[in-house]
Amino acid sequence: MSRKTKKERQREYEILFDRRVGNDLKHNQPQVMRVALLIKPIILEHQKFHFYDCIRKMFEISSVSSKDQFLEQAKAARLERALERKREQATLTIQGLSRGFLLDRTLKDDFKKNFIKSQVFTGNKKICLKEALKPAMNQLCANIMGHLVTKGLYSILQSILLKGLVRVKPCLKKATLLAITNLSIRPVVSSQFTNNLMNLFLLHILSVPALILHFHSMAPECLAILSDQGIFKHSLDLLISEQNARILFNALEGNYALCLIANLIHLAHSDLENLQANLLDFINVITRIMESCQKYVVNKRSNLTHWHPVLGWFAQKVDHGLHESLALVKKQVQLLWSGPMIKTMFSHLVESVLTTPQPSSPTNQSAISPIQNSPFKTNIFKKALEKASSSRSNNIRYRRLGSPETTLVALTCNLYETALSTLTQMKLDILTGLCYQDMVLPNLWKFISSLGPGNGLKAFLDHLAITTKTCSPEFQILVLFCDCATHLITILDDVELYEQQKPFCLEDLVSISAFLNQLVFKLIWYNLIDAKAVKSNTLLQSAHTLLMLLYKRDCRHSYTPPDHWLIKEIRVSTFLSDLERGKKAAQVLMQKVPHIIPHKERVVLFRKYVNNEKEILGLTESACASPQSTLITVHRSRIVEDGYQQLSMLPPQSLKGVIRVKFINEQGLDEAGIDQDGVFKEFLEETIKKVFDPSLNLFRATSEERLYPSPTSNIHENHLSLFEFVGKMLGKAVYEGIVVDVPFASFFLSQVLGHTHSALYSSIDELPSLDPELYKSLTYIKHYTGDLHDLDLTFSIDEDCMGQLVTHELVPGGKAIPVTSENKISYIHLMAHFRMHVQIHDQTNAFLRGFRSIVNPDWLQMFSTPELQRLISGDNTPVDLVDLRKHTKYFGGFHNNHRVINWLWDVLEKDFTQEEHRMFLKFVTSCSKPPLLGFAHLEPAFSIRCVEVSDDQDTGDTVGSVLRGFFTIRKKDPVNRLPTSSTCFNLLKLPNYQKKSTLREKLRYAINCNTGFELS
């Protein structure tokens, strides 16, 4: 083969090159073509196609990711430039630090050489300038700080503190807080604590929320600086001036005034010795600021108020920026009633009580005096003992209201009372803090007792006659004592109050109750307070609240002597006359403390209220008209059913009127007899007897046989309507003065009286009247000191309901909430509340609805729980046979001097026991207890009729039977007949026995068997 010439080979290469370039052009690679055309001569000359392949490959990669690569390259270039700049900056920084270090060292050397004394270092490491330079440097510093102050230094520092501290997690560091503290204090110190700069410091710095708390946790050195400069004392010195305090408060919003109070309290708590030295100023300042805040605190919500978590309803808007720090402010304020603060604040009280001898015995009307217990009864001995007692009391040195020691105690009490009325959402917390230790309450009572005769009563009344203002600090001693005692006694159980006797012994409770009883009476009766301000008077309300609390505890578990609660100086007739004439003082006393007059007089008043209402409603007999009556027909076998059907729908006014009853016997025949109110009495007694029978399951009986609504009464389809009917029937009995033998559990009677609506009502106090065993168990839990998890209790209760176990939750989700030491008190009260209220809520409401439709609930406020039971069931006193005989009527020939009648009363008096007296009374009246006002008020009057035949043959008195009975003509000795009774008429049917022994034997047998009867 001939070799190709160079030209031929170049031509082949050129054709091949053009072909490859054309192919690339088809694949949209114009970049490759343009580059190829430029280097084509070089490629053809050297015949090196790998140059072209390299370029082609490069452009192939570029065509795939040219944009991404370009961005990455640009980014890499930027990073490289940034890194280079950092290197340059680092170089400059190193150079600057080096130069700065050298310059600093040079300046220090020059400063030491020219300005500092030879003794450079002192104990506290302070720089000691040469004396010649000090004034100039201080003046220079003062000028600089003064200029900063004029340019808003304190506003700027406040802004920094608010932004850095008023948040969930503070962001300021210790060095920053130290710098701000020094900057804020330097101008104040330089100006020697002038009012202007102190005012700025308090306004902008010390009013920052929880500032001292943050100092305490983050920078204790700041607290040391404040202490060294005496900021606490200088703040009190400024604010003790009423004008300065007013200026400051006008500049502060109410929220920041509260923050200022909190910081001052925290400063006081941090240095109790300093607080003790400035105690009086501290008390006055905190009281004054709280009173300023108080004018924005309102009692109820309105369109102009806002809710504040510490102050309650507040007349100013709450800064939303403060919400995160109000919890810390609240924590600071709580220090005011912490243990150490209470000990310091009341140290003067304890000292004065310990250093002053106390009166040897109480000097009040209810205390049992040695004269009353003395065996000497003659006037000579009485006068001698009275004189000796009087001389002893005259030798006792009493304190005087208005003296320095008394004033300090009064101002301290006034501070805490102001806190109670200002910090409304922390009231319980304050009272708990004051009562937590036995340091305040017992000593406060000893202090009050040392103010004068009658446990200080005379001193307070005399002071009130001078000042006429019960809001003065002296009366706040009494108010605080009453508020704290009320709070504590409310939560004490019977073991703590009566057995452990904490914090007062029973003798003290007697003295306190007598003191309060007299105080409340005199304040109202002698018009020592404005009658229009009775409801708003703090002293009266506090004293009355504690008085009624002690009275109710005494009603449930007596600890006072007889007639302790009566006011001896009241003439009952005059009092009732004033009440009838509408005298305001008498009305208020009857409303607030009805127990000061005897129970019998209150029952008379109750009957008078009933009679007055009957007259207004036209239900009494008059010369011109007789009241309308309602006639009902009742089958003896269906007394409850027939009575319910005919009476439940009657309006209350008709039920209050005359109701006549016609009985139908078991044979379906009308019973003979005319209803003279006696038949209705029998119907009422029989109805009440059946509906209150526990077997009917409308009511249950406690272990002490006391009745209360049954929680399972819903087995009756119309059980709530039945309860309302039962309430009406019992109300009718009370309204008509008919006593019925129905003993109620005291907790249920408290609900009838409306006591459960009181803020001081405690369910646990009434629990023993329902379930003594449960009360013991809950008391055990209350005092249990071990781990309550061992008892495996939750906030739920299991109940056996008709054979089925039902679980009730005391709170939502209670089955999953374990009882712990922290929540056991809540568990105890919830458990008691559930058993006594929640379980029988509907039944109780239905009963009360019926009862109150007949009996005005306001009338019942005169009575305590035991007294209401007496109103329903009669008196617990022994049967007064003399009174019963005095008011007995005789029929069938019997008379008061009849032989059989004399035997009867002789047997009752000499042969029968008191228990048999009650059985005899139940036999003839259906109730074993005498009427409250005596047998003169028994309706109908007790009567005895001589009978010759059996009840089924008895047609009433005839002329013959009356003559035979009157002249004791012996027809035949009725030795085989028993005495019988008609309780509807309170009638004893007594055969004309011929022997006293026969009467005794038959009567005893009859009352023990309680023989029945049918109306004749």
C-alpha cells in the first residue's frame, strides 16, 4: 500500500474533525464547536485529537451541572474571602489587645506613681486616693452622675431591669446586676440621700417586681451593698412623711406600689435586727402604702374593674408584663407572716405579756365566782367575800389604751388587718400564718385581758366613747384577735378543742365568749355604733362572727356553765316591748344574738309571730267571721296515701288554716266523733309516725336513733314529692304548736336552719351526728404522721347501693388521685360534705321547700340546733306534775279533789319514776316531752274522763255516769279494765277504781303496753 501524503492525511483529519464537531452541534453543544473552530489549526497541524476530547469532556460536565458548579464556586469564593477577613480581624484584635495591655500597664504604673498612697491594699481592697485628689475626683464623679441622672439614668436602669428580670427566666447576669446597683446608688449616696434622689431610687429601682428576690438568688453582693448604704432605713425615713409617701404613690401605679411593698418586706426579712430597730417606722410605712393600694381594691366585679391575682378586683388595669413576675411578688409579700417576721413583729407583745402579772380570775358575769360556790349563804358572808374580791381586783395593775406599749401592739395588729382587707386573695394565707404558731393568739388574749376589768371590756367601751371610731388602731387588736381565732377554731376538731385544748383552755373559751357576748350587746343596745353601719362595722362583724362560732360549738358540745349566754341586765318584758314597738337596737339584737334572752321567751315570741300571721291571713276566729276550713277523708289503712293525695296540692295558706279530718275505719265505715282539732292532731301524729319510720326508707336512723333523709329514697317513684309533703306536715305541726316525737340528726337540723350557707360552716364538725365511726376514721387520717400511701386511699368512696357497689368520686377524676399529707385536709372535708350534703341534696331541698312554705325561716333564726329540736319535739326537762295537774280538765264526774284523781296524782308523784312519767305523757299525748311553754300551752288541754264501759261501748258522758262518777257511787269495781287514751284529744279515760293499788297496777301496765284506741 502506498503511503499517504501529508496533505492527504491532513485532509482526512480535517474531515474527521468536522464530522465530530457537527455531531456535537447536533447535541446542542455550541460551546464545544466555537472552541474547536478556534483551536482547529493547532489540532490539524499537530494531529492531536486528544486536545479536542479534553475540551469536549470539560464542556460535557459543564453542560450537565454548569449552574450548580457556578454557585458552589461562588460560595467557596465568598467563604474564602470571609475567612480572609476574619484572619485580618483576628490580627487586628491581637494587635489591639497587645497595645491595650501595654497601655493599661503604663497607665496603672503612672496612676500608682502619681495618685495612689503608699499603702495601696486595705482589708476591703478599696483604692485609697491621695487626700489632695479625693475632693476633685469625688466632685468629678458627682458631676458625671448628676449629668446622667438629668439625662434619665434611673429610667434607663429601670428599663434594663424590667426587660431583663420581668420574664420567665431572667437574662441579666451577676456582673450586670452589680453594675446597675452601683450606678443607681452612687448618685443617692453622693447627694447624701436627698428626698429627690431617694424618691427616684424608690420609684424606678425598688419598685421593680421581685428585685430583692433576684438579688438574693443571683447576686447576694447587691444585697450587701444596699445594707451597707442603709437603703432600708433611708427608704423608711423618706416614706414616713405622709407628703413624701403621697407624692411617691401618685407617681406609682397600684401594681408597682405592691412591688415596692414586697421589696421592702423582703429587705426587712433579710435583716431582722435592722427591722427590730426600725419596727415602728416599718409598720407605719407598710400600712400607709397598703391603705393607698386599698382604695383601688373593690368588692365585686364591674365594667371598670380588672382581676388581680393578689388584690382581687382592682380598679386599675394589670400590666400584662407583670403577670410572669407576680408569683414572685406574692412570694415576697408572704414573708410578712412568715415565722421569723411574726416573731419579730410581735416580740413586744410577748415581752409585755411576760412582764405584767395577769388577773388571777376572770371578772365577767358568766364566770363562776367564789361567792356562788361558797357554802356561806348569808348576806354577811356574801358582802365580805365581795369586798375582798373587789379589793383584790383594785390591786391589779392594768395596762392603759393609748400607752406606748399598747400603741405599738395596736399598730402591729392594724398592719395585719390592713393586709387582710387589701390582699384579698391571700386572706386565708395571712390568717394561717398568724395562727400557725401559738405565739400570737394566746398572748393577744392575755394582753386584751390585762387592759382592765371584765377582760378589758370596760377599757374598750370607754375608749369607744371618746373616739367614736371603731376603725382606730386600738380596736384592731380586738378585730385581729377575733379574725384569727375564728379562722383557727373553725378548723379545730373536737379532740383538739376539748381534749388537747389548743390554743385556748376551756376556761379561756368561757371568758372569751362572755367578753364577746357583752361587747356585742353593749355596742348595739347602747348605740355605740351607728345603727345604719351595723353590717359594715368591722369590729362588730368580727366580734359577732367569733361569738356565734363559739355559741354553736357550745350548742353541739357544751363547755359553758348554765345561763352563760344570757345577759342579766336585760329586762325581758322591756326588751320585748321595745321589739314590738320597732326599736332598731332590739331588732338588731334579736337578729344577731337572740340567745341573750331565755329560750322560753323566744318560743313565746315565735308563737306570737304565728298568731300575727294567722290574723293577717284571716285564719283566726273573730266576732264577725270564722276561718274557712278544709275537709279531708282518710282511710285508717291508707293514712299517708290519702293525706298526700288531698293535701300535697293545697296552697300554703290553706295548709296554715283549719284542716278537718274524717276517718274511715277498717270496715269502711265513718268513725263516730266530732273533730275539735283533735282528730287532725291524731292524723298528723299518725302521718308523721309512718313517714319517719326508717322501714319506709324515706328517712334513715343513725346509730343514736336520729333521723335524716335516706340517700336511697329514690326507690319511691315520687320520693321528692313525698319529701315536700313530709316537710309541709312537720311545718304544720310546728306552726300549730303540736309537739311530735321525731328526733333529727343535728347536721340535718343545721341545714333546716340554713347554717350550712355560712362561710364558716365546717362539715367535719357535724359529722359525728351522722356517723361517729367515720368521724373517728377521718380524725385518725388528719392526725396520721406516717406515709398516707400505706392506707391506699383515693378521692372516691364506695357505697353498697341496693346490693350493687357504686363508686362516687369526691372530685372529677378522684379515683386516680391518691390521698397524701398535702391534700388530706381537703379529702376529709370533701368526704364529710359528700356524706351529709351531696348524697341527700335533692331530698333535703324538697323537704325544706315544703317546711319553709309553712314556717317562715326568718322566725327560726332565733333558735339554735338543739332549740329547734325542742321546738319540734318538746322540752327535755322532767315532767312537771304540778303544772300538769294545774292545767287538767275533768269529765264524767271527776274533779280535782276526787278520790281517784288524788290517787292518780299521788301514784304518779311517789310511785312512778321520771322515765315512767315520760311514758305516761306519751300514753296520753303521743309525745314523751312536755310543751316548751308548759302544759298551759298543750293543745287540746289535758283532760281525764271517768269511764264505766269499754271504748267500743263508750258513747260519751251521760247524766247518770256523771252523777255516779261525781258521788263515787259504786256500780262495780272495774278491776278487769285498763286505762285508755285518745291522744288526739290528750284525753285519759280512767275507770273509777275502788282501790289505789289497782289504779297503780293497771296504769303501769297500760303505759308499758301503750294500748291502742279508735276515736269515739
